[in-house]
Amino acid sequence: MPKPTKAIQAAARRARKFKADGKAKGAGTLVGWNRAAQLAKGENVSMSTVKRMYSYLARHEVDKKGKNFGNQSTPSKGYVMWLAWGGDAAFSWAKGLVEKEKKKG
């Protein structure tokens, strides 16, 4: 099973810190926060989870255009959850793994 990279782990930890600091009020679902916990710990993830990560991040890439995306003081909910799912590092990592699996047939 694939192991999240250090960059993915760091992104998830940042999201959890936003939550701990009260900067993530109303952001995400239990599934998203559970994913953040899993990624922050560096736990291996199944290919099924990698596919869900890729699906989530592909759907939510549009959130990058939202107000306060990337703002460290008052982060948008979209930014917080983008990080919770591993951020840019996870998007490229998951995409690569999904494409590699598709090529295998």
C-alpha cells in the first residue's frame, strides 16, 4: 500500500493545526478530518483511498480560486480541507498512482 509523502503529511498536519487553533470552524466532514488524521500520521493508504483522494482533490481544485485560499491568518474552509486531504502534493501523487494503475490495465 502506498505511503503518503512527507509533503502530504505536512499539509494534513497544517490543516489539523488550523482546526486546533479554531481557524477551521465549519470546515469539512468527519470523513475529511479522519483522512487528515491518517495522512498526518503517515499511515499507508489503500489504492481505493488514493482514488478517493484524487477524486476529492480534482473536484475541489476550483476552491483555489476562492477568497482566502492560502491565507494563513483567516484560511478559507476550502483551503483548510485542501490541506486536510494532502494538498497539492497529494493531488499530484494520487494522480500519478491512479494513472499508473490505469496503464497496468
